[in-house]
Amino acid sequence: MDETVEIRAGDGSTARIALRGAEPVSWQVDGRDYLWNGDPEHWNRSAPWLFPVVGASSGGHVQVEGRRYPMAQHGFARDLPFTLVSRREDAVSLRLSDSEATRAHFPFAFRLTIEARITPNGLAFAIEVENPGEVPLPYALGFHPAFPWPFAGGERRAGGGYAVLFEAAERPFVPEVGAGGLLVRSERPLPLDGARLDLDPDLFTEALVFLNAKSRMMRFVAPSGRTIAMRMEDFPHLAVWTKPTAPFLSLEAWSGHADWAGFEGELAERDSQRRLAPGATARHGIELAIEG
């Protein structure tokens, strides 16, 4: 098991953050763990951070000034060790900086700093992306936490009482996800009733991707009324994902998204990839909370 750092709130809530990927691997409130346990039979991660791209890259690479660099789906940050910046009882700050290893995939200087802070019934993250280089930094950032399904009674089935509630009514259509995880310009309909999506495992042949969503909060609601809420700051794209037989549900927040099928351009031209000016810092935020 990778080395982890535990943080603790005054009410006894705890979280464990792995140094590899700065990934939260446990979040316990009232003795119950609300993060997926990473069972490799279904999915060997719990809540990875996605950087410097989100989703799949066309051809499995990104292109910078005409040169191709291999790029795994969702980037490389989730697989690399972060450095401990600071630590106190209820918070930890971790950082990933560019290195010879990262420049083989992404020829840019960067610093990615993630602070995790636990509160009673909550777990908050402050994320900074810094560009210490001399050219614009094309980046995307995402958070991909998974939660047990079911987590508070009910069943994992159609009509089992679980739902995702968005902050606002969203379009009941999402783009198709094609070969290799690339987005396709056709859409499929969803049984979305305004802001409520009643959950059915059969919905999830692929992720449900809500581009340019209106909502800045999603709630994973159990039939008992117990709720896992996720609030996002500066993440315009959302996703909901699981596998048809896996006992978890993932709520995802993205600043960028996968390539469209057929894209062959430069990384900086990738749809929704941000360009951070030299010397600039971008800030994003995530807050998880148990409600009800």
C-alpha cells in the first residue's frame, strides 16, 4: 500500500491522503467510510486527480510544436509521488512539480499543489496550478472521486431509490463516448427529470458527460435522505460514472474534457484546455460534505 497521511477533525472524522497522486483513499464520518475502497476487481482507485489532461487524448498522445508526446488517459499526476509541503492535524498540502519524467510526456514547467482539509462531516480541497515557465501552460484539471453504492440503505438497481441531484436543471442529453474514450459529436438521451437523475446501473455503458453544465454542486442521494454532496469551484464540466456491475458511483468535476474523435491539432488547441500565462496561478476548489 502506498504511504498515506491521516488528517483528523475535532469530531473524530478522518481522511487518509496517499502521497502517490495526492489521492484521498479514505474519508470516514461517524465510523463509516464514504470513499470507494479501490477494490481492483472493479476499479483500483478511490478519488484520483486528473492532470495535465482530462479524458482520452486522440491517438494516445498530445502534440506540442509538431512533436508527439505519449499521454495516458487523464494524464500522469494520479500515478506520481507528490512532495509533502506542510502538515497539521486537520490538513495536509502536497505538491507535484515538473521533472525529467513528466517532460517526456508534457514539455512544460508546472507546479500542482493540493491542500486537503477535513472538517466535521466535510472534506475540502484547495488546488493551485502554477506556471513557473516562460511560455503559456496548456492544462486541464479534474477530480474523480467514487463513493460506495449503496451507502445508506436501498439497493443498487433501477428503482432502488438512489439518485443524483444537480444544483440546476441540466440538458437531458449527453455526448456519446466512442472508441478509446474520445467524445463523439452525436448525443444520447437521459431519463433526467429537470435536476434529478434516478440511478440505474444500465445507464452506464460509458460515463455521462455534462459539458458546460449549469450546476456547481451535485448530490448523491440515498433513499434514506442521507446525501454525499460535492461542490465545485471553477470546474465547468461534470460527469457521472460507474460500471454496470461495480458497487460504486463516481461524481466527477473537470476543467477540461477528452478529445473529440478525429482531433489532430496541438495540445493548446484542444477543446477546453486552458492556457495559463507565464508566472500566473490558477485556483480551483472542491468540497465534499455529508448531509441529512
